[in-house]
Amino acid sequence: MDFTAEELDRIAAALERMAPPPAATPEFDNAEAFVWQTAPDRLAPVAEVNRVDLSLLLGIERARDILLENTLQFAKGLPANNALLWGARGMGKSSLVKAVHAEIQARGEDLKIVELQREDLPTIQRLLTLLRTAPKTRFLLFCDDLSFSHDDQHYKSLKAVLDGGIEGRPENVLFYATSNRRHLMPRDMIENERSSAINPSEAVEEKVSLSDRFGLWLGFHPCTQDEYLAMIRGYCDAHGVDIDDATLRAEAIEWQATRGARSGRVAWQYFTDLAGRRGVSL
């Protein structure tokens, strides 16, 4: 069949839309943080990262020290482990990752952070291909609130990044993820698959083993009341909000009671309200 020049142009345009050209290598020196976006693939620079100072993250000192040391090793070109930060909601998992990155930057190490959405995991190999083009730059790949349902196949895209595949994870990329679940899938789904399987141990092994591929597990647990109050006092001191201990204690405990929860997030929400009432800008 013979095609006219106009028809060939339309066919070529359609093929380009179906298989877009590789993403252009961004200017990594222009920013310290990026967000991975698809359709088309690109690393969008972040002008200002939303984060708190590392010194203000209280009640998680052990996890802070371990993650900071692991990240510093990686930034210096030394061996380091991928990390899974799991546990209680609002206890600073994602805040810790961003604060540690800021601390590494403050120590003079050139480490970039790239945020990847869970929904974009199927494109992760394309992202890694792009990051390989800058072997002298080190990247912290960050996925917040990572979890999977029983019929979710996105987890398979992640396995090659953590451990496996012919190419494997690039030497200049480290992967950190946060999750409320230790095994990244609901417990009832694990139990359902185990109870209905011929071989219960093998039925869930593939999904549960995803967590095992993280070399570093850091657990986050609900804070005590003293830790909760210490968090708020730390925010007050850092931002110049003047309040006596008795008033702070009474208001903060009432605030947590109305929320039905006590965590670092609740502490920040109370402090935000307090700063607003005291006329202090954050």
C-alpha cells in the first residue's frame, strides 16, 4: 500500500505520541529537590521544600540517628541501605526523611531528593534510566505513604529497584519509603490469602518479601504525653512563641483530647493554632 507524504506525517506523529522521546536530562545543579512527573516524563524542580528542622523532631531520636548516619554514608559514596520507615500516623516519618536530607545538604554533601508518587511506580525504571545519566550526582528517591492492596500489582515494579533485575538499582540512587504498614499490605489481606491457599506460607511470600528487601527498617510508635508536650515546647522556643508551662500543658492536653489522638502531627496542629492566636508568623 502506498502512502502520501501527508499520511506518513500523520503516522509518524501518532507513533511519537505513543512512544514519546526519552526525557531530557534536567539541570540538577539548579535545585536540590525534584518531583517525578509523567505524561510526559520529567523531573520538575522544587523551589522550596516543605520541611522542619531536624532538631525539632523529638521522640524519634533513635530512628533519626540511624537514618542520618545511613544517608550520610550514601552521600559520601559509601555503602548504604534502602530504608522503610513504618508505624504510627503523624509521628514524623516523611518529615524525618526531608529533614535528614536538609542536614546532609547543610554538611556540604551534594545529595538530591526526588519524590515519586506510589501511582507512578510502573514508570520507575524510566526514572532510574534518567538518573543513571548523572553518575556523579547522588539521589535519594523518596516515596511517601507506600502501601498496596491485595490486587495491586504496582509492587512488582519496585522489586528491581530494591533488589534484583539485570541492571538493579543505580549506584547513585538510594530508596526511602514511608508506610503505616510494616509489610506494605493490609493484615486482613495477608490472612485471607493465607487461609485460602494450598501452601499458606507461599501464598503471601511474594508480597511480604517486598518489605524484606529494605535493608533498614525503622519503626515509629505513638508518643507519650511528655514527648507530645516537649514537641510543642520545642516549636514554641524555635519560633519565639511565649507561653508558660501550665497554660501550654492545659491547652495542649485539651487539644489532643478533642482530636482523640496524640502525635507529632497533632502537636504541630496545636502549635499552629497557638502561634496564630499569639500573632506569630511561621
